[in-house]
Amino acid sequence: MQAWQVHENGEPSEVMRLAETERPTPGAGQVLLRVRAANVNFPDALLCRGQYQVRPPLPFTPGVEICGETEDGHRVIANPALPYGGFAEYAVADARALLPAPESLDDAEAAALHIGYQTGWFGLHRRARLEAGETLLVHAAAGGVGSAAVQLGKAAGATVIGVVGGEKKAAVARELGCDVVIDRRAEDVVAAVKEATGGRGADVIYDPVGGEAYTQSAKVVAFEGRIVVVGFAGGTIPTPALNHALVKNYAILGLHWGLYNTKNPELVRHCHEQLTELAARGAVKPLVSERVPLAGAAGAVQRVADGVTTGRIAVVPENGAAA
């Protein structure tokens, strides 16, 4: 089979190599899956760079989110068990963690309903307890993680403010349903949020960026607001002033979705049921902005790493079941 492998750490376009390899052999409690679609996530870039919290042994195949097919023909969503990731014709995954792919979504969309939407659901509902009528601010609203949070916020009845970088991403955020879109390259984010909220600020802020985005969040969070820290795609991990959180009465909430897979896997399944229902009635639909063949995976991961993409890029093996 064909699989992308990383033999040394570095930029994805430099260290990912497409090679002919043997199909992976599942270990105890694992299953072999034919990859129908694998979506590119920012952690794939971090894995290539050796900067992710998980460091699989070299060489490894990146690709942390797939829609796959079991040997008996069932479509499933899975997080491949590294080092046998999803940018390949076959991957392995833990059998107990497989989730049924929603019938309402195609392969690429089904794969994209997993990490980003689970993160959004847990961040907005489990951690921040978002309520209908509240104002939700989403940083990087046109990206893979942000676009999911926008749709979930609208489905929950919130007023959604999306912060993006550039006119193209602003157009995508509007199409996603943002009530207010702020282009951080052309506008003062803090002033624009205060104007949009009548000076009150946002009740919930969803931040997968960190750095300057977090600094802005602390300035525009409402009384008893909640800032959900999802990641640091901007490259800088902020050091919040806790005295500011104290005097302004807001909460800083961390979210590491992966922990729920070991700490409370039943809640992950419950979340998937909720997401499947939302997808079935059209309340959410993953934004797959590009579909590339397996040969295009390295370039796709690099574009995500560079922050120039919108939604998700899906890697779709051309011959699927080929050995």
C-alpha cells in the first residue's frame, strides 16, 4: 500500500515522504481500516515538527482523523493509532473507540465531524455551558476548529461573532452563519467587539489561537464570561494575569478533548450522538474546502501549518482498497 511517512522532524512539506509499505498489522483490541477519507488537522503539522504532546517513534504516518471502512463494510469514524496514521490507504484504530459515520454526510464530511466538532461541543457545552441568547466570540472562525464552533454556537441559539484574518476568510465566516464578522487585519478587534455588544463584551470566547487573540479575549470578555482555551495555533502560549480574571469575574477554561477518550469515553459517544442528530437535520455541516488525492497530503498539511486554509482539507485515496 501507499503511505506517507515522517523519518525526521521538520516542516511537513520537507519531511513527509510517500512510500510503498506493508499494510499495518492491528494489535490487541485494534482493527484494520481502509481509509476512505483523512482530514488534515493542525496537530498533523505539530507531529511532523515533533512539537505535539504525543511523539510517535520514527518513522510514522501522520493523519489523526479518518472516515474508514471495516473489513465487513461498515463506515466508521476513527482516530488512527499512531504510528499508523490516516495519510495512507490503510490505518489501524482501537476497536472500542470506533464511531458510526453519519449517513447524512459523505466520507470527508463524516471524518470532519469528529475532532473539530467534538472539541467544539465539549468546549461550548461541557466546559462553558453556553446558553441560548448569549454572545459567542470565535477566533479563527473560518478554520477547521473555528468553523465547527460557529455552527455549534448558532445551533445552540447564540449570537456569534467571528474573528478572521483576511477578506476571503471573512466571506467564509459569513457563509457559516456568523452574525458579526471582524477582520483582524483591517479592524481593531477589541473596539469592534465592544461596538457589536454595546460595550458588554462576549459571554463565551472560543480561542484556538492563543497569543494576541487571547490578549484581545481578556479585554472583551463579559462579566461572568468564559474564555475556553482550545489551542495555540498562533504559536505563542499566553500567560494570563489571574488578578485580571479575579477583578473582572470571568473564568479561564482549558479543554483537552483527547482526555475524554480515556477519562469519560461514554461522554464522547453521547457527544457523537448529538452531533449526528444535528447533522441529520442540517444544523451543522462540516466545511470541506478542498479534497486532494493521497499524493497531495504533504502539501495540504503544509498549507494548514501555514494558516492559509479554510475549513478542512480532506485527503482521499484514489484507489481506496488497493493493496
